[in-house]
Amino acid sequence: MKLHELKKESNTVNRKRVGRGISAGGGKTAGRGTKGQNSRSGHNIPRKFEGGQTPLAMRLHKLKGFKSLRAEKIVVTLNDISKNFKAGETVSSATLMEKGLLKKGQKAKVLNTGTLNIAVKIAEDVSTSKSVLEIISKPKAEKPAAKAEVKEDTPVSDKN
């Protein structure tokens, strides 16, 4: 393709240049009308402007506070889990609803209050605090490691 072979698209429309004299067709007032705020230069007024009338935002009464859209999480403690769950069960929002600790549409967060006597798994849909994750990840009934015997009569060499 060469430059002289290029053609203009058929659906393009040239923009009319206004304000270039009477004979040009869009002269004098340039389609803005004779007088008023919109005929002046820099006439971009905000969409909310009501012509000097008290704006709607000022006329309406103001309410205190606001309604948060963030869902509030229900606190579930380690005591609640040890009372309601058996060893090896998974703590999820569905099982918490079955046990009556949550209502439909609520979200839960497990906090480190009390003690956990059983080994449970926590599903991803239930958020937890860091300390709860540490408690759950530790294996239960872990035996203490035997101490290694140290011989005290081994001589220490003093080579410098």
C-alpha cells in the first residue's frame, strides 16, 4: 500500500469550524446563542450546579454515621471449637452453621481465647489469628526429645 492509494473512511464527518466569520456559516455567535452563561468563554459549569438555587446536597438533612458494606465477622473462640467439635473434624463455615455458632451469610474468625484440647483442621473460608494457626499446626501429644549424653572427661586441646 502506498500513500497515494490511501482513502478516507466513508463514515467520517468533518468537524464544523465555527466562529470564523459570517460568510463561513458558523460565525458571529458560533451556535451558542446571543447571551447568557453558556454563550461566554469558559462556560463549563459543574453538572451539580443548579443556577444559584440551593443545591440538593445542602437541602437534604444530614444523617450521622454510615452503614458499612463490609461484613462483620463473628468471633469463634478455641473453647467453642473444643466444646462443639470432635477430634479430626474440619472447622468450616458450613460446620459452624450446623453447630449453631454461625447464621447464614455470616463469616467467622477464630481467636485464641481459651484452650484447644483436640486436633482439628480449619477450612480456608474461616479466617484465623496468627496465634491460632500456630496452635493448630503444632502436633498434639508430642514426646519431649531425649537429651544427648555429654562425656565430661574428654580433654580439651589447647592448640594455638
